[in-house]
Amino acid sequence: MNTDKVLEDRLRRTLARRGYTLIKSRARDPKALTYGRYLIAWGAVTADRAQCHIDGTAMTLSDVQRWVDEP
């Protein structure tokens, strides 16, 4: 099984328990700045994401893991 997907799912569940949402970038161009990156959102995330607060900038999966593991 893909270990990145397993880690992504674990982080998504952990963040959900804390009231956050993990959003994966929709960029499909490997040269895009947000390609393969993630955002952590707090609050209600809708289709247009108008009702959410985005915390920080686009992060790699290991950055998200460090953010989750911070005391």
C-alpha cells in the first residue's frame, strides 16, 4: 500500500478530531508552486471554501506531520 496515502489518511483523521480539515492542492501541473502540497483549514469548509480559515501556506506532508505533532 502507498505509505504517503496511509500517512495522509492518518493526518486527515487526526486533524478532523481537532476540528481542522486537511485540503490537498488541486494543481495538476508539476511545475505549479502548490503541486502536491496541503493546507490546514479551520472551520466549515464548503465547496467554495468561503467559510474557512486557512492556516499558513501550502505544506508538504512531512510539514503537516510536524505541525500535528507540535505540543
